[in-house]
Amino acid sequence: MRRDVLELRQFYASDLGRAARAMVERKLTEAWGDAHGLDLLALGYATPFVGPLRATARRVVAGMPALQGVEVWPAEAPNLATLTPEDALPFQNALFDRVLVVHGLEESPDPVGYLREVWRVLAPSGKAIITVASRNGLWANTEKTPFGHGRPYTRGQLAELLRDADLEPSGWTRALYVPPVGWMAGWAEGFEQAGSRLWPGFAGLLLMEAVKQTFAVKPQGRRARVARPALVPAPGVPAASARPLASPRRRP
């Protein structure tokens, strides 16, 4: 069962929630910049992280699952949030340049179907960032935060799930090394700096960027070629070091 929207809002109003928001916002800015002129969709409960992008993005819309509930967002402006079924997002095909998913995948009854809807609403060459609880992290092992509910993922599991939905992983990183204890939230920045160097495998969150996989149409009357994704991931790296959310090199 999904966490209630009131429970999520309460968490992000806490010290731990504010720490999580700051760490994810930083990774989002590193990956997408200020999203100037882009159309952006925030799925699950991603509104705490996309507020800074509203000033420069052309459009920012929030879609919250029906089983979770929806809240008015933003509080100081006309509402941009809507209640959405997971298997049929109420948006036309190829509408958004960027999609951010937070608190969306872990408790979904059909993760591949959920991601297929992300694929459908993404524009060609559009990018999505999926944020999930890391299976090896402390946050997945405590029920005191929303990240301790549902299914956590390893990097390999999340990448496989994205490919099943025709989304090609293009980069990944980790965040949130501070233990999920309220009184330690003030030290989140120090844990972030030290954790990425000393114990990278124990981050609380895994963020993976993926691009919409598109295939060329096979020409008539010519020798058929095997369809290939437009972008493919670079060779794997050791699990101990995260790669930035940036496009990898093309294979020859």
C-alpha cells in the first residue's frame, strides 16, 4: 500500500525530509541544470524537488497516484498537481522533455507498466530520472521514513527494469548518506561529502537517468538491419563508485 500524501508531506517538513530534499535537488541540478524552456513532469511525490525549476521551465506539472492522494501544489500559486492512475497518465504522447519520479516505483503494483507510461509521455530524446531507495542503504531498512516502504532496488535491478520499459539507462548516482535519524539531519552535508568517498555503497537513495529508446524504421527494399537503441550505456564500472548523471560515450 502506498504512503498517504499527508504522511509524505509531514516527512518533508521534518529535518530529515529537508535533508533529503537538499541532497536530491543538488543531483537534479547537476543533471538537468535549470531546465530552461523545458516541459517537466513530477510523478509520485516529487514536488519537494522541482520547486526551484518552476522559474525557468516552460511547464511543470505534478502527477500523484490515486492510491496515495493528491495535494494542492504549489501553495502560493494556481494548482499544478493532479490525481493520476498509474497505468494511464492523463497526458498526451511525447508531451514532456523531462520526467522525475520519486516515491513512485517502490510501491507500484506494476513497475514496468508504470515506466511504460513514463516512456509514452516522454518526448523523443527526452530524459527521466528515477529515484528509489537503495537496497544496501540504511534508509531502506527503517520504516520511520517513506523510503523504508515498498521495494528497494540495486543499480542492476533498476537498470533492467528501465530496459524492460524501453528506457535506456544513461547515467546514475547516489545520494543521502546521513543515517535516517532526526538528530543527525544537521550533519547531512558532512555525511554526503565523506560517504561518497568512504562508503559509497551505503547511500540511502539511488538515482538513475534514462533516455527514451527509439528505433529507426526499417527501409523498404534494402537489406534489413538490426534495430539498435539510439543511446547505450558505457561499460560497467565497479559498484563502489557512482557515475554522474550524464550521457555515456557512443559505441563505435
